[in-house]
Amino acid sequence: MLRHHLRALDFEVRLCVTELLTNVIDHLGEGTLVTVRVTGTDLGHTRIEVTDPDPRALPTLLAASETAESGCGLTLVDVLAQRWGVDQGADRKTVWCELAAPGR
């Protein structure tokens, strides 16, 4: 069952991780140290967390544009995720999202 769950979510998980990491690179630069965690929740969701060392550079959900060449990453996360948010600390922030299990 877990293997099926992971296979079904594989594309969405990879896409969300890629978009959240791209935000870090775009706003803080290549070489920024990050921590990526992918875990399961008690509700059967998959939680993705990307932590970086800058608590000030908060992600912003932009209005979707058919002609935009950038700025769509968080919109994709918003569409795929059940919910997402930002946890700020004194010296870091964690941008997270939760994806529903297939069929939920």
C-alpha cells in the first residue's frame, strides 16, 4: 500500500520539491544550504518541507499569467497541495506543503 501511495504521488512530490527549491535559488542564489524533508502525516498526506537560512525572503503567491516565464512555481504548489504555508524562525524559514493521498 505504501509503495502504491508513493508511486502515485511521485510526480507531484518531485514537482513541489523542485518548485520550492527553485524559489530558494531564484531569491537567495545557488549554493544556499537548504534542508528538504518529505514525511507522511497522521492523515495520510505527504508533507514536504524546504528550510533555508533567510527568514526575510518570504514566498509570494502571484496571479497566474499565460505569458509569464517565471513566477508560476508557487501557483503550481498551491494547485497541487491541500495546504501550504511558511514557518518563520529567527534565523531560517520553512516553506511547506501537504499533498493528499491518492483518492482523497
